[in-house]
Amino acid sequence: MNLENKKKPIIRMFNVSKQYGVKLALKDISLEIQEGEFIFVSGPSGAGKSTLLKVLYLAEKASRGQIIIDGMNLERISPSRLPFLRRRFGMVFQDFKLIPQRTVFENVALVLEAAGQKPSFIKKQVMRVLESTGMEKKSKALPPTLSGGEQQRVAVARAVVGEPEIILADEPTGSLDDKSAQLVLDALMEYHKKGATVLMASHNIFLLETMIRGRNIALEQGELVKTATML
């Protein structure tokens, strides 16, 4: 991860649409995101927030338009290059997506194991990110024994352990109480300060108005209706 907050585009979208049958989940989205920005993607349920993140990560392919990630055109990327692209992303999901039979340490370590890192590096890096998210004392615990807020902090640790350039968080506080939500946001902000570009989707207007400092991209029925800087 580049720790310098350089002001250059890292994500560019040109007239991007995503269609499911007859429904347009995204409609002609054109957007430019600078390296190191914190972007709050807002809008009601069904607005297209999750779909926007999915087409960026290539979990879904855009129906029309072009997406450029740091100079790479997603339309032209080969299947063999896809794993390398995805390593540049860290994903945080509302439902955590932790493996229940594996410990906290093992869940986070999977990212580095898949990247072929050495065991000595994995141990050091995993414990470092668990400490940064306040979960180091739970490293041997299984996810079902943790609270929702604790599981989400583990999910954040998993997302950042590979030091990705871009973190995509899809409703990461949607099922959490205010205290747990604040801890998760603090963890995301910590890695944003280190240089990561963060896109966080949420319909929680309280977060938008009181907690997040960055840019708000508002969606409504798949359309971009507003983009504004929050000071």
C-alpha cells in the first residue's frame, strides 16, 4: 500500500450500467475517485450501493460502460490477471463472511497464505492488524463465540492484512450497535490515514452527518444523484 496520499485518480467509471433482467441496478454512472479518498456511498436499500462495489471488485461484471482501476481497464482484464487485481482490494461485508470452524487468527491469515507469504511474515502481520483492530486477545477464538462488533473488526483485519490500496466496505455497520459501529469505523479510518482509498456503502445518515469526513456519493434507484464533500 502506498502510504503517501497522492492526488491522482485510482478509480474511474464511464457510463457504467448494471442490468439484472429488465431491472437496471446501476444507470450510466460516471465517477472519478482520487487515491487516498474516503468515499461514503449513501442511499436507501435498493439504491445500487452494493452493486456499485461489486462491479468495482468484479464480483459482478458491468453490463455497459468502462471501469478503470489505476490504469487497468476491467473490461479487458484476462482471467489470469484477475487474482492479482483482487489483491489490490480489501473487502468488508455486512454479514462478516468468516469461516466459523477457523480461529480469528486463521481467518485473517488466509489472505496472506493465498498470496504465498512465508509463515513468519504471516504470524507477525496478522498479529499486527489484530492489535490495530483491538482483537489480538481473541486471536484463538472461533467466530461464533464473538459478538457482531467483534466479528466485524476481524473482518476489517482480514480486509487490510494484505495492505490493499482500496478497501470496499458494504454496510459494515448495518447490524451493529452504535458503540460497535464506532469501533469498526475507527479501524477503517486508521487504514485510510495510512493511505488506503476507502469506499463505504451505508444507508445510515447518522454516520454520514456525524462520523465520516470525506466525500458523499448519493445513489437513488441506480442513479448518481449527488456527490458532495463532507467537512
